[in-house]
Amino acid sequence: MVTSVTSFGRSGLSDWLLQRITATIMTAYLIFIVAYFGFNDVDYASWKALNAGLPMKMFSLLTVLSIAIHSWIGMWGVLTDYVTVRLMGAKATALRMVFQLGVIAVSLLYVVWAIDVLWGI
Amino acid sequence: MLTVSVYRYNPETDQEPYMQDYQVDTKGKDVMVLDVLEMLKAQDSSLVYRRSCREGVCGSDGMNIAGKNGLACITPLSEVVKNNKLVIRPLPGLPVIRDLVIDMSQFYAQYEKIKPYLINDTPAPAIERLQSPEERAKLDGLYECILCACCSTACPSFWWNPDKFIGPSGLLQAYRFLADSRDTATEQRLAELDDPFSVFRCHGIMNCVQVCPKGLNPTRAIGHIRNMLLRSAA
């Protein structure tokens, strides 16, 4: 058992599962948006009407949350592969913490921003 | 004449590793890479490599042959010689002791972690613990692993985290004991694996499957472990 406090869900299984669930949500959102633009003659009024509805706001927020979780888990994986004491020496831990906190901060800020944007419509 | 380029490094005399070229006359025969190494050894006795059974059973002569990990004793020249040249390096990702000999401590440490032996807390029967042919069949494709380390040293996840990620070989063995009907420690074994590194560093790139000289499939075994973890936790 390898312990790790900076991964998203602490357990490898939950991170792995969340990575797949969030990927599915993002894919569904992408397909929906592409199809919406593909099959509709979209102008400002219809675009605003779509995004003003509560279901669409929830779908968009769910997708933003998925992006935040997905990137946290993914970037954690990348950083623990390459920014490690094994490859870079003692300074790696501090550097990785800075990068990880940066990813977490940016993800959370995007979520807050997205809530502000979505409920401002 | 065949040109053989071999990775050389003797920490007692060399500042850094280098490639040394040898000329070998194989008399046009499609011999195994190990045979070529034996010819080189006759030319230059300072060349060092591991070998034992010379028939793909002991797993001693795992090395990187023409860029791909494999056992020298069962790899014919016709598969690896290009433009009359053969390049031989040690298995990548683990420390080199000398020439083609690597320090496999990290590899064995991961193997030890998965408790590679049957654990059974029920009273031992008078003769032996029997398995049905179906139960025994579950071990096929798992028990054949000879621990040559070709797979784990071909795995980038193992290169980056050899101290945390168990690696394809160890995980194949882990599943061999998880799948064994005579083992009663399934829950404890799974609990030991449910962290972000031990199993889940596998991203399914399948280098292990591509190089395994015994034709085994560690990626599939890792998938089975994931499913077992999911079933026991969901």
C-alpha cells in the first residue's frame, strides 16, 4: 500500500472511476453542443434561451465540475510521474506542491467563475 | 560478418557507458542472440551478461535487443538484425551493475509486496487442497511468468515510479494469487492494492504485452484486478 495525500480521492479506485465518469460527462456535453450547433440555426436569442434554462445550467455546471476533477486527477498523475525526487532531486517535492496547488486553485477558480457566468444569464 | 553493437559499462574503470562494436561470423546461420553473445565472450572475456538455461525457461538473459526487450536465448537473429547490424543493451529503467547486467532489487521488491505465495487460514486437509479443472484453468496465462523483467522494464509507469508502481510482472502475479481458489486472502490482497500507485499507475499502453517472451498478457490481468477492486468496493 502506497499512501498519497495529494491525489483527488485518496483511493486509486475512486480516482480511476471518477476519471472515467467525468470523461463520459464531458463527452456527452461535447456531443450535445456540436449537435446543437449542427442541427440548429443558432442566433444570440436562441443561444441565450438555451443557456437560461435550469437543466442546461446544471448540465454546463456538471461539465465544468467534471473538467476540474478530471484535470486535478490527470495533472496529479503527470506531476507524480515527472516532477519527482527520483528524477529531479530534493527540490522536486516543493516544486510539485506548487504545481499541484496551482492546478487545484485554477480548477476551483474556473468552477466559481462558471457558476457566476451561468447564473448571471 | 555481422556487426554487433553492445552496451558496455564497468563502473570500476569507465567514467560512463559506451557502445562497443564487434564483428562476428555466424556462418550465415540463424542462431539465437545468446549464441552471438557467447561468440563475443570468446573474443572479449570482459563482456558480462546473465544466462543460465538457454531455452527461455529461467529468465536470466532478459535484455534490450534491437530496441525491444526479450530473452537472448529464444530470439533468433533473423528477427532482430537490420542492415547486418545488431544492437544489444541492458533492460532499461533499472540500474546497470556492469555491461548487460542490471540490478533487479527494485523489481523483486515489488514482487515481494504482492505476497507471491498461497495464503489459506483454513485447516490443512489430510492430503492436499484440491481444485476443479475449471478452477485450475483460471491460472493459465498467469503461472507461466518466469520473472525475466522484460515487461516491467518496458513500462514507462514502472520507469517513473519503480518504488511505488508494482509493475506488469508483479501485478500478473498478484492476479495469479487473487484468482487461485485455494487462496483465502483475497480481501487483504485487494486492500493492499487500492491506492493511486500500486495498480492504477497502469495506463494500459500494453508495452508489457508486446514484449513478454512467454506471450502472457499482464494488461488483461491488471484489468481483472481493477474489476475485482470495483466489485469489492462498489
